[in-house]
Amino acid sequence: MSDGAPEVAVRVSDEAGPDGREGAIRVVTIDRPRALNAIDVATMQALLAAFEACAHTPQLRVVIVTGAGERAFVAGADVAALAGMTPVEAHGFSRLGHRVGAAIEALPVPVIAAVNGFALGGGCELALACDFVYASTTARFGLTEARLGVIPGFGGTVRLAKRIGVARAKELLFTAETIDAAEAARLGLVNRLCEPAALMTEARRVAGVICARAPLAVASAKRALHESVDLTEAEALTVEADLFSALFSTADLRAGMRAFLDKLDKGGGPPVWQGR
């Protein structure tokens, strides 16, 4: 892959929300541009540490995940590293990837994938673990592992089917073909297309919109969606009712409803969220 001095695997930067709250938005950037941001063990460990740190950052409201440069979000797992693995090492690498995906899904804040360029193999799997995907019009997606004699190992066989349906997932997995951003959007893999120069601007804009919403409500909505996937409808509705009713004990709900009623009566301002 890359030669010379080692590249920083992952960069993390914090940004203020639209209300000036410091650290409300965190940008996690896979930063191995000379390797097209390919993921090796060290990069995956750095991603896991970054997402685990997010879970202990109370002021955080949104995470954006992207890749350094314009050519790639993540072009896949580092094939040079994969080629030398034993089955035991490969199993450990796969489970490490599963831990990263689980850490993203467990975060109480939304995680937006801002996909610039190639999102292939492990890169597509990383994007699928995020809550939703914005992509530049030049992005390309694919689970191309069958070209290498292997299958996705970071959750792709599970999450792709949930995102776009089993039959379409089979087609992409079995052919190992790549698709452009427009086709990815048509299939439902991508939520929104942006011109390359506008991708991060749009991701930040939507992050700002989310920052303006009640954080406990957003967290509960994410939890309800994730927990309901493998439940019966009756079980999922029970989860929803429990989360809905629990919010009635929060200061944020009282602030939100008071602000709404004050606005109707007196033209009051927006609520101030406390996250409790």
C-alpha cells in the first residue's frame, strides 16, 4: 500500500454546533490518503477508540465520518495486510470490524457517513454501519470481496440486506460489481447526493439541524429504530411506548413543550436543551 513514514490512521476534530455549543459535532476522518484510506488493523483499532470516546462525550450531538482527500472514503481493507493473515488473524480482524460497527450503532447520537470517492469493501461496510449516508456525485460503492476470494467481514452481509433488501444485496455480493452514487441512491444505500465540493457543507448543515433537536429524543428515536429491527411488531411497539413514556420524566420534554406553547401564545424563542 503506502511506503515511507507511517500515516496517521484516524483524525478526530470537534466543532461547535449552530448555537455555539463547543464540541457538539465531531468529525472522524480516516486519514491514509496514499493508501486510498484503506483499513488495516491499526486503522480499525483507531476507529474503535474514536467511537468509544464519542460515547463518553456528553456535549456531543452528531458524528460525521469521512475520508481524507477526494479520491476515497475508504477504498476497502488493506489487501497487503489481508494477504498475510492466518484464519485466526482474519477472524480477529473481522470481529474487530464488528466491534466498530456495534460502537457506531450503540452511540446515542446520529452518525452520518460523508462518502467522497470510493467506498468499497470495508469502506462500504463502514458507511452501512452509520445511521445514514450522504455521498458525492462521484462516489462509488461496492462489496467487492468476491473478486479476492473472500466475503465481507465487517457486517456487510447483514447490513446491506437490511438497507436495500436481500435480493439486491445478493446481486451486489455475488457479482462483486461497483455502482455509482446515483444507483446507490436509487437502491436506498445513499440518502442524499451532493456535488463533491458541497458534501461536507451539507453534512455539517444537517448535523446542525440535528443539534437543534432534543438530544434525548434523538437518542431514543435511534434506539427504537435499532432495537425494533429484529423484533415482532408487537414487541417493537412495546419498546416504542416505553421510550416514549420515559421522555415524559425529562426536563427536555418540559422545556420543549413549554417553548412550543409559549411560541403559540407569546411568540417565544426555541427551547434550551439540557440533555436530562
